[in-house]
Amino acid sequence: MSLCATASREAAEPLAGTAATARTWLLVEQTGPWGAKALTASHLDPALGRALEAAAKGTGVRVALIRRPGRHADRHDATRHRLFLAHTAPGRSWIRTTTVADPQPALGLDFAALGAGEHGDLWEPYTGEPLVLVCTNGKRDRCCALLGRPLAADLAAAGTEVWEVTHIGGHRFAPTLFVLPYGYAYGRTSLSLAADAVAAARNGRIAVDHCRGRSTWDRPAQAADLAVREFLGEDRADVLDVVHTDRLLPQAPTRSQDPSPQAPTRPQDPAPSPGSTSPQAPKPPHDTTSRDTAPHDTAVTGGEAPAWTVTVAHSDGRAWRVTVEQRADGAPAPASCGAPLDPPARMAVTAVTATEDSTALSG
């Protein structure tokens, strides 16, 4: 049986726009083995795991378990748990941390406020090196174990502030890496690429190579952010922000129009207030906010493929409209090891247009 990461790599499946979506992360240290659904299949109290997952649902907070790299004996006697909260929005990213004997009080957190970026001076500010998370949960997908664990061990040996994590989405892009506080994810990560990503984050920048996107945003916006970065050669983490994500819908023909099967024009939905997502538009498919399980990004069949216009703003006042389409024109590949072959959906950027001049990039 072939590895899903091998199949994805051989198919040259694009990485942009594939990161798990969450504005805020709650990371709970839990030693010992993890099951496929680690919040309820580990030495963490399963009732607590279920309750945390339920409390975070719909708030923009994602809960995951972490542990230090190395051998993980089947022990039940862990006496201390390190907890991290990390918010990833541009210009407002932060990390708070504490160490507790029992993570049960985490249920008392105001998840809605945390998802909105308000920590209320909770716990202590984290001021150390960028936090690096490597997915290593072999019970969920063997690629994460076979490829992720050696990377985590090598990063730890190099002195990186690295933790193994239960799930950050995208098994087929293993080894997968996630760097806080900015919340950019990476796929097919080598040790040298990981070192570059950490060094960049240390200096308030991001490494664009092999980047999957910033978890703050939905997947069309992740792809748009990376496209503008590539267009500008911009690597400063917090100078770009997504201010609109508007779903584009096919235009219905009027009585005077010829309803021929030509490609329809797509009018833009009414723009929401800055920083929000259009209420008229459903969330893009496969949004994994606050979920431990990320479904496969398979193509939507029947009808026209979804498309969006994403407005990306620079801190210097410039802005761009980015057209993103969900396509399924790649070779069929498994979402994870043992999964059936499906056409993976990808976020294809078809145009990047400056809003104040005629500069444009199309493809």
C-alpha cells in the first residue's frame, strides 16, 4: 500500500490554501500514546476531551494535544500539563501559557472571547522562541508518524522549541509543520525548511517556500494571502490582512439573454464590513475550525465549481482583489493512507488585481 504523502508528492499537489482553519489554538500537554481521535483516545480524561471539543465548536478555537518529542511510554502518572493559548490574527497575535496539575479548569475558558482574540490577561505571556508543532499521530495516519517523528526529533536535537501535536490537518503533506504565533502551516517539510521557517518567525517574517497558509483564515483566503506575498515578494508576517472573502455565484440569465452554455459571469456578493466574511455566502467547503477531524478536500461535483473574491490589504494602504477558484483538475489521490482515490480540491488563484491601479497578475 502506497503512502498518501508519496502519492501527493508525485502528483505535485499544490500546498497553498490547505492549512487547518482556526483563529486561536488551545494546546494541552498530554503524555503517552494517542489514538486516532486523541482528545477522547489518550490518557486525557475522555469526558474532558469531549467537553473541550464541544466548548470550542463554532468559536474559532481549535483544541489539540501536544507532547515533547521522544519515546512515549504508556504512562498514566503525568503530574503536570503545559497549556498554551495562541491567537494568530495579523497584528494581534499572542501566546499565553500556564502549567497545571489538572487541565480540567480549561473548560472554564471563555472560548468565544479567545476566538475573537481577547485573552483578558489570562495566564502568563509566552516570550520564548517561536512554538513549532509537528504532527506525529501515527494512529491517525502513518505518514505523520513515519515522516513527522524524525523531523520533530531532529528539531529538538537542534534546540528548537518543538512539540509533537495530534493533528493539524493534511496527512498527505507530511511531514506537516505549524509555527506560532503567526499560525502559518507548512507541508513536505525538511529540516532545513523548518529551520528557515523558525528563523523567519523569530524575526517577524514567514518562509513562503512550502507554505500551506495562515490558519486565521478560510482556505480561499489562505491561498489569496500567499498569492499576494508571491506577487510582492513580501515576507513580513503581519503587513497583510484579509478584509473580505466574498463568494462568487453564477449569474442567472435574464429573459433577454441567451441561456447558452457559455461560461457565466460571476457578480460579487454585497461586501460585508471589513474583517468579516459575507453573511450571504456559505463558508468554503472543508472548513476545519474547532475540529479534531479534517475531512478530505475532495472536489464538489455537480454544478459550477465554487469561486471567491478575496480582498487582501497591506498595512501601507494598498489592497488587492484576488480571484480564487476551487478546482479538481489533478490526479486522484488518497486523503490519507488507506483512503480511496478521490480528486483533491485545490485553491487556484486566477487573478491578483491591485484596487488602485491597473497592475494585475493573471494565470
